[in-house]
Amino acid sequence: MQKRYPFKFLDAYTREDSDIFFGREEEVNALYEMAFQTDLLLVFGASGTGKTSLIQCGLASKFQSHDWLALNIRRGSNLNASFEKALREAGGGDPQSDRVTPSQIEGVTSSHPLNSLDWLDEDWSSESPTTTVSQNLSPLARSLKAIYLRHFKPLYLIFDQFEELYILGNKAEQETFIATVKEILRVEQPVKIILSIREEYLGHLYEFEREVPQLLRKKLRVEPMHLDKVKTVITRVGALPDGNIRLQAAKEDAIATGIFDKIKGKEKTLAIELPYLQVFLDKLYLQTTGDDSRQADAMFTVAELEKMGDIGDVLRDFLDEQVLKTAQKLQQKPETIWRILSPFVTLEGTKEPLSEQEQCLRLSDTSPALVRSALESFSNSRILRFTEQEQRYEIAHDSLAKQVHAKRSDEEIAILEVQRLVKSQVALKAETREYFTEKQMLFIEPYLPKLSLNEAEKRHLNESDNAAKRRKRNRARRSQFTYTAILAAFVIMVGLSWWAIQNQQDTQNAIERIKLNQKINTANELRDYGDRYLALPKKEEARKTYQAALDTLGEHKDLELYQEIKHKIESIK
């Protein structure tokens, strides 16, 4: 009998792996109990804590096969479309259709023990080419009921990586899904919903919880693995009867502790991430056996463990190593290989599944043959995982996605930001879509040659550019008009100011003339008085009166009157 290699590397554990899934008994039991308490469960935790394995392996293995029918649903390009496809493939027909064909309820015969249930009141006669399943039910409810009639098992709808709905989806997609969940919770069918989400995205569920208040009532947080659980995993792996891994006798505890410490490194933490543990154990196996087929028996010893040395960031090293190997194999620069890998990671550092065609569109300046070869190489090295059903590739784990994200240059990040900006705007309904501003267009334009855009996106950018140019022309016209108006106002203001100054000067001159005339009149009167005094003759009084007349005239010495009076004073002896 061929022995079994017990490590899954970066793949999730499934129901078939229940015999090698260790260390999560407490969480599995808690989740199992919740499954009987509610129809909506939420599983959350940090990336790399094993949420997917906990559900698809731990929880699934707690049920008998006749009590568990799981539909594992990932967003793909649209979560609602992926959900409808999963229902069709499970025998539910089209959720948007009004009728369900007999082929979709294959296996339901008159001898089936559940055919006597009261609610199975439909007419399954063969005379009709189509069979109506409760015509008063909604299309979704009919689809769910048809699936039950086909399998007679409680249905578990598992929405894994649920954060993708908020990272990659738009408002309309989110609202449609929330409405679907509300409808599922209302139908009288044995259907349960399990949502698995990274805990840093819990805040995005605010609107969801407002519509579905029970969303967070039953939830389970999956913690990273502490030393005790790591010991459990390693010692039980080493004791598997059909496993090809053994631990050095009497050193099991020391080996488990040593593995934990090497992965933890200098970090001041009490837990480690599962992807790091899986990759480390795989590297330890390869170091011990040198067998890439992973079929040879391996003995993990303290001495072999010490040879591993200080490995640092095991995932980063693994990724660097595989990219370098791929670059050498394809005779390309490592930078080119990183560029091919980059589109599978979002701007936030999470996974984004892509088909080969989508990848080629995003890398329009790279030959499709090179892209295909790189994808095959990454699949073989387990960096990418290919889903046959969806025909899509995706990064094997979020922890690897973080490492790819960390390798990006500032230009790559800018291109991704532009790409997201364009796609998010074009995804809006036409009536709510806005053109990009001139400032946004200035940010976008340098990266246009490196963007992979569809026709709708190109058209929107072109329209935005034209709109920006129109705004610029209108702004120039408004500026010219404003400048002309300001200039005219300035000229008018200068004219008015000059007129005011002139008017003020004229007024002042008039006032001065009036004052001078008053002085002349007064001086004339004083002169006349002086002449009378001089005729009496009272010379001294005459002289004083003449002097008073001169003082009245003051600085106006150029007047004839002034000179006349002065001459009179000088003539008095």
C-alpha cells in the first residue's frame, strides 16, 4: 500500500482529508453546534488561519454523507452569477425560470421513503414534459426545493472568501446578493448559509447587517495556531499509520517546539500562520528526502531540523525561488515573471481569479505564449491554482498574495489604481456615472499605454477627455470674460477716481478762491480805514491799520493790493 503524504502545502483541506486534519477540534465542535442553532453563520479570522479548511473539512466531516450537501461558491466575476450557476449544476435549474424539468429531479421515484411527505404535493406524472414545483414559490425557492427533491439532503451554501464581494464587486452586486440572502432565509427549506470572511473586512458588512440583523448573531472567530495546537498537528502527523512521515523517537515534543520557534523567528507572538507551517514542513521533507514526488519515507529529527537554520520569511523565500526558477526556465528576466504574476493580486493585496484570456488582455504587451507557459509553470510549482470548472487561475493563498503585493513597484501600484478607478466608474449605471475630472485625466493619461481597457472603458475615457477639454475651453472663455470685465471695471474705476480727484481739486480751488476774496475784501476795508486815519491825521493808527491789512493778505504778496498797502506804510513818516 502506497503511503500518504500528509501535508497539503497551500491547498485547503476537504472532507476527504479528515484523517489528516488535526488541531481544530474545538472550533469544529463549536461550528457544528451553531449549524443547528441558525440558518446563517459567519466564520471570520485573519488570512492564513484555516477558515476554508475548517468548513470544508472539519465541519463537513462531522456530518453523515446523507446530512450534508455543500455548494462551495466563490465570487468569480460576479457572486450572484456564480451562485445561480452553482444552483443549476446542483439540479436546481435556472433560478430565474418558472419551471423545473423532470431531469432536474432525477432519482425521485415513487418508492423513495420521503415521497410520502405532505409538502411533496407536486404532480410528477410523466405525461407532462415539464413539472411545476410549487408555482406559487419564487424562482429561487423553486430552485432550492428542486435541489432538495433531487438529493434529499440539507443544503449548505458556503460562500468562501466573501470579502471578494467588497474588494472586487460593486454596489449593485452587493445589494442583489443581500436581497438573495434575505429570500433564502424566508423559504421553508433545509438550507443554511455559511459566510467566510477575513476579519479586517468585517466593517464592510454594516449595510448587510442593517438588512439582515441576524448576520452577526452566530459567528466564529478562527484564531491562529498556538504552540499546543502545532504540537498536536505535528505529533499526530508523525503517528499516521499510512503516512510517510515519522518523528524521531522520544523527541516528538522537541521537534514540534523547534518547528514552531523557527517559523515564529524573532517575532514576539504566541501563534504562527498555517501557510508558513505547511510550507516549512514541505521544505523540511524535501531537505530530508530530496524526493520531489513526495513518496519516500521521511524521518524528522532534531538534527535535520537544525539544518534548516534561520529561514526568515519562508513564503517570501519560496516565492522568490519559484519565480527565479520560472524565469530561468522560460529564459526571461525575473521582473517579467513578476509582472505576469502581479494581476492575480488586487490593489489591497488579496487574490483575484483570472482566466488565461483575461490575463492576456491585462498583459497586452506580453506574448500569449509566454503568459501560457508562465501560468503552467506557476501551477506546477503550486503558486497558482487552476479551477477546471471556472477555467480560472488564482494565487494559491492570500499569504502568497501579500508577498506578490509587496514586490510591486510604485509604477505598478499606480497602474492598478488607475485601472480600478476606470473600471469602478464604468461599472456604474449610466445615469449615475460621471466623467473624470481634468485632474483625474492628468493622473490617468501617463499610464494609458499600459492599461488593458475594454471598449466601454476606452469610450468613457475618450468622452471624459472631451468633456475635460470642453470644461477647459469654457473655463478659458469665462476667464477671458472675467478678465475683460475686470479690465473694464478697472478703467471705469480709474476714470471715476480721476474725475473724483479733479472734482475735489476744483472744489478745493473754489474754496481757496472764496477765502482769498474774503481776505481781499477785509484788506480793502482795513486800507480804507487806514486812509481815513491818515487824513485826520493819525499816522500811528493809520500805520497799524495798514499793517493789519497786510497781515490779512498773508502770503499773497504778489497781489497789487498788497504792494499798494505796503507802499502806504513806507510813505508814513
